[in-house]
Amino acid sequence: MKISVVIVTRNRKSVLARCIDSLMSQVSFLDELLIVNNDSTDGTQNYVERLKKRAPFPIRMVTEKK
């Protein structure tokens, strides 16, 4: 069974980090994580780019300009 998680966020970098930390502490890892970034201005994009390098599963981010 494949597991995908989608997280939608806007200017909630600290909450996003806690959520992803929780996902990374699970016994079985995800097959993919998709983050939908609704034009955050709090450094979310930079955080996700750094996270991609150390995550044990693939992370993709889509940014919506709204």
C-alpha cells in the first residue's frame, strides 16, 4: 500500500515543521509528501527546500499565487 500525504499551508511554518516532524517519526515512512503552499511569506519555501535534503521520503511543493 502506498501512502501519500498532502498538507496545505499559508504562513504557518512552525506548525508545518511540527507536522512534518511527526510524519518523520512514524514507524513506516510515506511514499511521498506534497505541500501546497498558498503564497506564504514566512520562509516556508526555504524551509521546505532545506527539508528535502534530509527527509527519508520524497517531498514536492506546489506554490499557488493567491
